Amino acid sequence: MLTATLRTAFAHKGRLVLSTLAVVLGVAFVTGTLMLTNALDRTFVDIIEGSAQDVQVTREPAVGQEITTDPGDSAPLLLSDDAVATVQGVPGVSAAAGGIAREGVYLIDSSGEVAGAVGPPAIGLNWESDPELNTNTLTAGRAPERKNEVAVDDVTFGKLGIAIGEPISVVTPSGTVDAELVGTFKFGETGGLAGATLAAFEPKQAQQLLAEPGYWTAIDVAVADGYTDEQVAASISEALGDGDLLVRTRAEQVEQQSDELRDGLAFFNYIMVGFAAIALFVAAFLIYNTFSILIAQRGQELALLRAIGATRVQVLRSVLVEALIVAVVSVILGVGLGYLLALGLAALFDSFGLSLTAGIGITASAVLWAALVGIVVTLLAAIVPAYRAGRIKPVAAMREIGASDERIGKVRTAVGVVFLLATAALMATGLASDDGGSRALLVALGTLLLLISVVILAPLLSVIVVSVIGPLFSLLGRTTGRLSVRNALRSPKRMATTASALTIGLGLVVAVTVITSSAKASLGELVDQSFGAEFVVGTTAQQPFSTEVADEIRNVDGVEYVISESGGPVSIDGEETGITAVGGGPLDEVYSVEDVSGDFGQLESGQAVVNTEYAKEQGWDLGSEVRILFPSGDERSFEIVGIYASNGLIDGLVIPLDDYREVGGASQDRSLYVTLTPQADTQQVLADIEAVADTNPLLQVLDQTELKEQTESQLNQLLYLVYAMLALSVVIAAMGVVNTLALSVIERTREIGLLRAVGATRRQIRAMIRAEAILMAVLGAILGIAVGVGAGLALQRAMADAGIEVLDIPIATLIVILVLAIIIGVVAAAVPARRAAKLDILKAIATE
Amino acid sequence: MTEPASRARQLTKTYGSGDTQVVALDSVDVDINTGEFTAVMGPSGSGKSTLMHCLAGLDSITKGEVYLGDTALAGLNDTALTKLRRERVGFVFQAFNLIPTLTARENITLPQDIAGHKVDVDWLNQVIAILDLESRLSHKPTELSGGQQQRVAVARAMAARPTVIFADEPTGNLDSRSGAELLGFLRRSVDENGQTIVMVTHDPAAASYADRILFLADGRIVDEMREPTPDKVLNRMVAFERLPQQGE
């Protein structure tokens, strides 16, 4: 029996090529992702290990540990020279010194741009002269010794275009420094920085620019021989006697930082694996279809096997073994392709400045996952066809089995309708929910259920849709069009499975498009209606910048207010939450809000405003006292003076920026809103503000239109990224169309031969197959658009509170998707149509 | 008699080359007379189907000339041959004659539909009446009996008023009663409409419906018979069967 199976699989290998390819692509995506994240992980761990100290002392923030990335605009939590002296006196300490490392220090290259990538941190630090404590190694020039001297890491140096000894501008939280580049150094052991840039100053200037004179952000400790890190760490803790200080050994530093890193990478992994899962799900449709068709074609052969004594289980097993062969071949090829994919992505990362120094490797876990996923998906997809194969009766061997019309099961329709009702119920419950989080979750689940319902109902929906759009196909030639539509309708299940594969990918594309478009429209409307400022000054990636910028803009003629907005984590009644801090002018100058009770204007020290929902949730009213604990450990009281209805621009608890700064928040600005006096000459003011902003190449000055354009382009980038990810599943679905057509051409060899004999030209045969492909693809697109628009609509409603208030269905994009479907159909039909047209008439007629 | 509906001169058809070369037709000269019902008989491998395929423009010719009316088939490209088939040739095959997704009526008018020609409705109704298919027109092939299916195929072949109808074992898959009925229809179309028919068969009873029988062996026409009866045909075939034995 096994021999028979292997022979069959081998004999039909041509028909299995596309199924295999589909699984290969899915598996490659999974393994590629895993290998890439593994390389990222090892690269970052190398960096962490390379920069770790034997023991390091830092100040623990009172709140905000849940937020893993340092926003960089809070004042650093400092340790004094006294603390350093205390640590130096602890037994077992061979060397100890204060150190500084802070984000937001940008090196400006020879062309006036910021060196390095947008994303990875730009770090400023002090040059540590004690070799026991310095994790960096000087590679050229010399260390910074005097004020306004700077050394940079050698990876960044390569991109600067500035030679040692030449002047260099460095943007710091305390303003731009005109310095001299005096040397370069290698970071840690590998020199890899994954795109981050380093700028080292001599300690005094580092303190002045990045901390405060006499203060440090950490105390680095080298442990003497004969002591363990743990012993010394314990002694230091005891000597300092301050519960707010964190004393961590090398192992603890690596562990804590790696954990933070892995949380971030895991998120990236989930997203990528999610897209891979969609692709594999689509591939499963292809496998299911292939095996269903193969079994229909081989019905007589299988019946013969049954007739000569093979058991039902043996037949079932033979199909599954065939599937297993497909799976194993796919996994092997998929891992190979995944490796290449990871290499390609690593090269792409490298071109963005994020070098993966650890390199891509084929890891055991990637291979295991690939094998598991590839084999399970393939076998699951083949199990129903295999079961059906087992049920073929021996007597079928004596009967002629043609491609007979099939009926759509009543049970299937009933199950589909039940699913559809469940979808409606879930969506309705979700939309009726008060809680924004559960609303979005329920609607997202509803979207998934909607997709499943449509897949179940696809045969029935296909028949309906094809009956409606079918007549259009007579435009392609009356008979050819009619034959195509009839052929497609001959096997609604097969057509539906092929089309639904496309429905999944395109449905998600449409849903994401509708949401993004709605977000853009909402944002546009919000900016138009609620945004009171003339200009916004900020950076593209929300990097913080010096508060000097705001001070200088305030001095520009014609500027009325420069309002800074900031915020961060705080704790209220033991619960961590985020607050917004605004200063520099009255709130109502830049935010138009509705339904205000109390005041919504100039906030005085100790006053706060809050949005209606949050106030209700907390039981606050006008005059209520709110106690807020800040990361620095300070705790302050604020009086609620106004309650407002939130919109996408402003939400939650808002306190005065000056109060926030006093407790260590917002030592830098992230964005400034500028309003003008009535008499101001807008163009002149803009020119003056731009002159100020020019001191920092990161800064840009935007008016309302430009702000809209920028947010739109940011949303578009996100959208294109999602498109790119979903493209894989659309490609696999298109392969499904090729597959179904190719198999059905084989199945209909005699029919095509007959058509040719009675006078159909090759061109007409090609047109017929092409029309079938277009029909299937357009069907998939129509169902996809229906699902996508439905889901997009529900998601928009669910997120109306979260700023997506306007529904915008981008008709142009939907038309593009339909056209794309037609193109997919034409391309998918190319090979099967050519093959059908080239059939030898006599052989085709003679085929059994 | 008018000019032949179809003729072959020195028609040779070989498959393969060198040692494996098989000569299917060896310098065959034949005229298919207009308005006659010609049967082609011969043992398996005698070349009777190949002769029909070559005359009908379904298969290419190795050497010699083939004419349909006064059109030489050699040298026509695929599109020209296809056009010729749908306008001037009718086909009835042994099995699988119909497109399963089309109704009987759609199958009958398929060649005209493909060509984009107008259907001659009067003639069509006449053909449908002759073949007794009026009540079956809206049925799909799977809803028809074997005999009905073959009658639909004959109707399709006749609908375009072709120069020649080629039928390859049209009764091969039918029971004797349905077979006789079908042959009766073919006979009538010759007698009443002057249709030219070439039918390949190995059944003496079927062949006896023809006006003339051509006997093929080893790729040559070895004999012909006019006004056949089943007995005469059977006797002739028995004689053929004995020939090789006599030669040994």
C-alpha cells in the first residue's frame, strides 16, 4: 500500500507543485521571522552584556516601571557625588565612579542631518577614564578631555563624514553644542549598536548637559578579586541605606534588560507570526482544494484499490501519507527559503542603519516550529479529502465518474447562517458595550467570525454572486462567457474554496484600509475643528528637544502663545495611569473642547482639568482634590477646576506643565503649539520660527495642512506595511486560482478537445479559461470587499471614542482592489489557459 | 455525380521515425462522393480512424493531399483548420460528444455560437424534428439517455449543413435498438437532405446502412462494396480474417 501511495504521489507530482509552493511560502515566512528575531535578540544581548558593569547603582522610579522604554523627556533620576563616595568606601569595591547615559543626544553629520536611524536611541554619555569601569575602547584620536570635545562610536563615525579634529554639532537636551570631534571608540565587545549612536563628553560637561553638576545617572562599580558581585551588591545596598536605589549585579542587569528587550521583540514576533498564520491559513485552502480535486479525479483508481481489498483506513492513510510527503518537502524548502528571507531582511535592516552583528543562523527552534506548523497545517487541510477518499465505495470502480454537478449541503448553509447570526450578536454586544477595550475586542472577534461565516457560506454566496455578475461575462464572447460561468458554477465548492482564499487576504486589506481611511478623515476633521494653533513645532519620531526652543520662539514678534504639551506615567490611588501636562498659555487657545463645566483656560499651579468619563469613573467633581504620585517619588495635590468632553486631541487628566517640571517631568519638550497675535504677519512669523528651529535638524514647523499631511503619511506608511504583510496571503490565494484552473483543465481535457474539434479556436479556449479565472478572482474580491467593509464599519464604530469618529469608505481603493482581482485572474490564467489551448485535439478526445 | 465532397490523393500518415516508425496510412487515394453515406471498416490498427481524422482536418498529413470540397487542407494553419471544421465539417464521436454544462439545444448550436454565426432556425427546427429531440432541448446531457445524447451530437453535426459529417463509431456505446434508431436517422438525412456522411465502424450491421463501404487493412484501402447487407459484410470480413492465415 505504501508503494502504491508513493507511486501515486510521484506520478501526480506536477499537480502538487502549487500546494507545496504555498506551504513553502508560509513556512518560509515563519522561519524567516524566527531567525530574524533570534538574530535581533542575540545582537541586543551582546550589546547589553558588552555594556554591563560588575555592579551598577541606579535610582528606581516611583512609578512607571511598566513602561519599558525611556521616553527621554523626563528629568533623569540622579545620584549624588556623595553616593559615589559612599560606594567607593564599600569593601570589595575595586573601583567605582559616577556615570551618565541619557537619550536625546544627536550627532549632526556633514550634510546637516542627524546621524543614525530614526528609532534606535541616540545616547549621550560621559567618557570614563578608569579602564576598569570603561566598557568602551578608544580606536582613533583621543578621549574627550576638555569642554566641547566629543568622541563618537566608530560605527556612527563611518556615517558622519566628519574627520577627527573637525568641528561637529551635537544636539543635547540642554541645547546644541558646537564641539570638536576628538576621537572614536568601539562600544562593548562586539562594537555592534544596532543603529544606536553614542556621543561621549568629558564628565563635567556630561553632567552639565545631561544631568546636573555633581550628579550622575548611575554609579558603575568594578568588584575586586576575591569578592562576588552579589556580596558587593549587598554591601553597597547596606552602605547606601536608600530603598529607592537599585543595586544590580552584572547578571541582574543583563537579565532585566534582556527581559525588557524580549518583551519588545515578542510583540514584533507575534505580529509577524500573525501574518504568517494568515498566509498558512490561506495555503490550507489550496491544499484542501488540491486533494479534493485529486481524489475526485482518482475516484476510480481508489475504488479499484478498495475493490481489490484495501480497507477504508488504508485508503485514508494513503492520502494522508501523500499530504505528509508534501508537508515534509515544503518544510525543507521552506526553512531554506526562510533563511534567505531572514538574510534579505537583515540586509534591509542594515541599510536602515540597524546592523545585526550577531548574524542570521538556522536555529533549532525555527526549524522545529517550521516543521510543526508546515506538517500540522498540511495534514489538517488534507484530512477531510482523505476521509472522503476512504468513503469511496468499491463499486465506484465499475462506474464512470465524471465531474458531476454537486449540491451545496443544507447542513453547511445552516451552520453558516448560525455563524453569521453569532457574528451579528457578537458585534452588537460589542458595539453596545460601555468599555472601549472590550468593545474593540468583541468587534475584532466578530470580524474573525464574519470571515469564518463567509468562508462557510462561500459556495452559496458564490452561486448568488456569479448569477449576478455572470451575465457581464457574455461581453467576453457569448459562448465563451457562458461556458466559463457554467464551468465555474459546476463545482460551487471548488470555486468557493478558491475564491475564499482570496477573500481572506483581500477582506483584511479592505478592513485595514477602511479603518485607516476613517482614521485619516477623523484626524483631518479633528485638526480642522478642534485645533486652535497656527503652527506645530516638533520632530517626526516624537524625539524630545530642548526647552530653549520654546523660549526662543516665544520671543518671535507676532507670537502670542507657545504651548508645550507633555505627559507621562503617574500613580493615582495606587493605580498607574498617564497624565497630560500643558503649559505656556490657556488650554482653550489650542484645544477646542465641548461640554465644559467649570474652567478650561489658564491652569494655575495646583489646578487640573479632567474629561467627563474619567471624572465619572473616579467619582471626581469640580473642586475634588486629586493626589498624584510622580516617578521621582514626589506626591502632589491638584484641585479639579474643569471637566470637559475629550476628543482625539486631548484626553484624561491635565495638569500645569510647570508643576510637572517641578517634580521632574518633561525636562524637554516633544511638541509646541504656536498661536499668533491678530496683527501678526503669518509668513514673517513662520520664517522667524523656522530660523529658530534650524538649530536642531530634527525639528520641523508645520501648519494645519502640513500637520494633516504628515499624520496621513504616517498612517499610510503603516497601511503599506500591513499591505506588504498581507501581500503574501494574496499571492498564495492567487496561486490557488492557478492551481484550481490547472487541475480543472486536466479534468476537462476531453471537453476542451471536443470544443476544439467542433470549431473553438485556441484563442477562444484561452479566453474561456481566463474568464473563469477572472470570475473566481472577482468573486473572491467581492466577498472580501463585503467582509472588509462590514468589519471596517464595525471597527470604526467601536473605535469612535478613540478618535476614529468619521467613517470613510475609500471607494477608489475598492475599485483598485477589483481591478487588482481582474489582473490576478488574468495572470493566474496565463499558464493553465495556454496549456488548455495547446491540447492535442485527438489525444484530448481519446483521454479517458 | 458532382465533385467529391472530400478526397485524398497519395495520403500517407506515419507516426514516429526510424525503427519505431509506424505507417498508419500508406498512399491512400479515395473520393468521398457527395450525398453518399460511406462506411469505413477494417480491423483494429488498420488506419480507419486515422483516415477519418486526416480527411476531417483533425490530424496532420505526412505526405499527399487532402481536399474538402475544393479546399486543400495541407498548408492550412490551426486557425484556418478550426474555422473549416466549424463551418464545413460535422463530428459525431463514440462517446463524450456533449459539453456537460450546456443544455441539449446549446450543444446543438455550439459550433455556430462559437463562430458567432446566426443559427438558421428553420433548418434547426427541421433537424430537431428529424431527430425527435423537441422534448429534450432544455435538458443537460446527464439527464439524457445514451441514444438521446448521440442524437443531440448528430443534430449538432447537421445544424451547420456541413460538407461532410464524420462519425467515429457513433453507435459503439449504444444498445442495438438505440443504435439502429440512430443509424436510421443518419440514413434519412442522406436520403432526404443529400447530406454526405463518413462513418467509421467495425459493426457489419451498422455498416450495412451505408451506400458504400471502404475496407482498410494495414493502411491501405483493400476493397470496397456497394449496396451492402449485413451478411455480405460479415462474409467479406471473415474472408479478411483468414487472409493472413492463408499467407502463412
